Amino acid sequence: SRGFDLDEFALFPREWYAERGIRLITETRAASVDAAGKSVSFENSKSLNWDRLILATGAAARVPDISGYDPERCFTIRRASDVDSLLEKIAGAESILVVGLGVLGVEVSEQLVRAGFSVSAASSGESVMPRELNARSQEIMTDLLRRNGVNLFLGYRISSLVRNEDMLVAETVKGDLRANHIVFAVGSEPLTGLAVSAGAETDIGIAVNPYLETSVKDIYAAGDAVQLPSGKITHLWHEAEAQGRCAGLNVCGGGEKYPDFSFRLKCEVFDRYFFSMGRPDPGSLGEYSILESDGVPYRCFYFMDDQLAGVVMIDERERAKEYEKAVRDRMSEEEANRIFLS
């Protein structure tokens, strides 16, 4: 809503790489990997040899397979260029429909409201951010979005889109939803093409062993493209960062197993702070001891065998790292009660 400069997203300035002897190749794409010849071919017809290789190819926004999908009025968001295109094409519009109410859909809805648009948000599910939030925090988030002008439509699965002059009509069994433009925030898909070209095993993502090595010797993978031995797909920045570190150590002979533990998610919308880490699947709640403090801040602790396994928290931003450490350290229920609730 305020605009941005691309440099705001850079992890390091360009000179950082040169100072450390890292050759940074930009403005071309890797096209294929020759595992036998240990080389990478680029779209500009050049190639590069390697001794060990890390694929950190990330993921792409999932484009829904819906009849009537119109690229001029339907958008996904993954890259800064996606946002540039969105803002250019929705200029002068009145209404925007956001489809998907995971963390991205929630944050996009908030930003579009702040930018002055009339915003509706729809989900085929019956709750907001079901992967991260528990029942009470979902209620708080739902109320927050509605009070700030986001029209929510839960349980609305879109079957098709129909263009009607300057409007798109999203058809569902519960009724039609109308907007000038639609932003789809319905997940991402790991980019596995380079791994496939190298002959590496893939499923949803690039399959790796506990050391983040693929099925092809000397080729490793890290980040949003990876599918861990547990079947888990990475979707959090700090998790991708940790995998990059582990893969980097291992290509240098480190022999480090990747510790597949929980990472924190934060979501800041309409001046409130939501934190989730290790929240159990709702179907397994009976296996946990739950300690909940319903107020401001809101805290909910999940214990397994008297060890802290997960936390959902709202509005205690300054202690977020303490909560993260408490989960990692498997804090006891007595200690959590004393430190966080007394």
C-alpha cells in the first residue's frame, strides 16, 4: 500500500558477494542440469561446471485451473513484478476479490484495504489461516478483518469465472461473488524442473534425504522446492534459511543432518501481531495438554509429555523470540506458566 523499492528485499548488497569471492550470475536462467557431466546450461547458451550443486529454485504461485480465468483481471502474487503488474492493472478499480485465506490472502486483503479498495475475501474452507491459527485465534482474526472492512465469504468454492462488462463473476454453489479484479492466493508449487532434468527424484517437491542430498550424488536442495523425508514441504522463510545453511555446510563436507523442527510464522495485519509455531493438527488435540490465556495478549500453549510443543500468540510481539526459544527448548508446563502467565 505504501510502495516499495526492490533493494528493500535484498538480503545483501551486490558488493557483499564480490567481497567473498562469490560469482553472482544474473539476468539469465538455468535451463538444465547435466548430472553426468556436472554442468549447468543457461538460457543465454552459456554453461558452468560444478563439483557439488545446490538447487534452491523456490516455488511459484499456484494458478487455479478454473474456467474463465482471465490473466488481465486475475492475478497471483509471488514476485515483486507480480505486485507491479497488479497495481498497474487495478488502478481506478473499485472492488477486488481475494481468493484464499491463508497468511498471504489475509495480508493481501489488509494491504488492498489500506490502498483504498473495496475488498472481499473468499475461501473454500470454513476458517481463516487454518494451517497456522487455532480456533480462538481464528475467531479473533475473522473479527479483525470484518471490523476493518474486509467482506468475508467462508465455504465458497469457486467453480468458474464469467466476464460481465467490467466485472468478473465468480460462481459458487453458495452464490455469485462479483469484483473488478481477483487476486488468487491459493498456495504455491515447488519448482522442480532443474531437478527433473538432472534425473533427481521428485514428488510434490524435490525429494531429499536427512542431509538434504537428492537422489543424485553431489546434488543437494534447499528451500521452498524441497520435500523432506517426512513428506513436508517448506513454506516459511526461516525454514528455507535453515535449509540453505545445512545444505551449504554439507556440500563442504559437514555431514550435518537437517533438524526438521518447527519454525515460527508471524502475520501482522491491521496493527495486530499473530504468532504461530508448532500448532498441533486439530484432529490430534486430545493428545496434548493445553494451557490457554484468553485476553490481550492471547496465548495458547500445547504440551506433549510436559514439554512445550507449540504456541499460538497474539499481540506480544516483543517476546516472540522468547516463545520461539521456549518451543525449541521444550519448556515444561510449570515453567511456561511461571514465565509467560504469572
